[in-house]
Amino acid sequence: MNPYLSGAVKGNRGEGIVHLMAIGVVTVWGITYISTKILLQNGLTPTQIMFLRFLMAYLAIWFVAPKKVRSDSWRDEGVFLLLGIFGGSLYFQTENMALGLTLASNVALIICTAPLWTALLSRLFVRGERIHRGLIVGSLVAFVGIALVIFNGHFILQLSPSGDLLCMLSALSWAIYTILLRGVNGRYSTLFITRKVFFYGLLTLLPLFFFVPPQIDPALFLRPVVTGNLLFLGLVASLLGYIAWNAVVKKLGGVRANNYIYASPLVTLLASAIILHEQITPMAALGALLTIGGVYAASRKK
């Protein structure tokens, strides 16, 4: 075989694996909404859930991550601090606070603007990030599709300025996190970056406990449903999910990778139908097809 052709085939296979990783991550993250809801119903608060899942992931990653503690410079350390804020504490807190102030459908829809924010900010601030027509059209088609999925045939949009603004801040926070990854992805391992994100996410979350002291009943951890869902959120969704996602961003770039976020509500919809026996309307099915087609068009190279 021609060596150039052989290299192209291997490259395509390698990128195909990365796309499968992205699908796997958003599948897991789509199920986290249900796990979080179960934990909330068992008495845990959103702040407690995030702290426990990040603490569990941070302790576990020390068994596999490089033992290097500091980054190469204080500037890079500052970038990791920002990654911990925008990809950890700020992102989750604004999203959880928004859920208490506005409809869940509003939150799910606004969070899906993260890929659009990523494309816009990348175009403005990232050198070498090209936004081609297929990506723009695919993103818009996927956004329309996910709107149909989220509303599931019931077009009720109840505006709540404070809650919707917090949710928009959450989407913007994730877009900034994805873009900041570019600055360290080429110089540090994925495991090292992920460990730093967990560390600074935990550190910047601690001040919140001064306002709302953690009061966790130890008896909660004796319930299998609580420990099982915490293990899933901490070890699968956080530890493995962040490691895989950071690797996906390193390979695909922030703009293409973030388009897979559109698929997360599809998983939530299917999981809700299976676990909670919620009905999937024909409108939602059409939205799913539009979302899949839009993500495919947006994730392809020019």
C-alpha cells in the first residue's frame, strides 16, 4: 500500500476512535441528570453532590496520574486554576442554581448553546481555528433538533430572567473551559490536566460551604442507591468522563468536540423513557434525527 495512503487510513481510524469516545462521554453525561435527581431526592444538595463526585475523582486519579505536582510555570498554574473554575465549580454551580429558578427544559436548551459560544469565542480569540460553513449549519440544525427533543412536543417556554441568565453563564463557562484547554493540551498529559481541574474545582468550591455549611447524614451512605449513584458520578462521569473528554478536545479541537454536547439530551430522553417511563413524541423523534444529522455535519472536517 502507498505509505501516504496507509498513513491516511490509520489517521482516519484514529479519529474514528476519538469520535466514539466523544459519543461515549456524552452518553454517560446524559445519564448523570437522572443520577443527580435520585441523589437530590435522597437528601443531598447540589453543592454536596458536586463536592463528593469531584473529591472521589480527585483521590482516584492519583493512582493513575503522573505524580508531578506543579505545572511548568505560574502562568500555566493560573490557566489550570481557570480550568477548575470554568469547567468545575462555576459551571456546575450556575447550572444547579438555574435548575432551582427556571424550568428544566429551559436549562437543557440553554446549556446546548455551549457549542455555539465555543465557535464564536474561538473565531474571535483562537488563532488557526477555522469555522467552516458545514460546522455552522450543522450546529444550527442540531440546536433546532435538540429544542424539539427537550420540549418533546410541548412548546412551553416560561422565561425566568435570573435562572435563564445563570444557565447562559453555565454554557458560556463550559465554552471558555474548552477553549482554555488548547493552551495546555499540547504540553501536558491528559491525566495531569484532568487532575488539576479536579483539584482547583474542589478548591474554588470550598468557599461556598462558609455560606451553607455541609451537613451530610452519614446514614445516607448506607443506602445502596446513594453510594451507587455517587460512584457512578465520581468514577465514571467525572474521572473517566473528563479524561476522555480532554483527550477528545486535544484531537478534534474545541469547536468540533463541543458539538457532541447536543447528543447528551438525546441520551437523557431515552433514559427517561426507559427508567421513568416518559413518553417520546413524534416531534421528539424528529428532533433526534435532526440532532444526529447536525452533529454529523458539524463534526466532519471541511
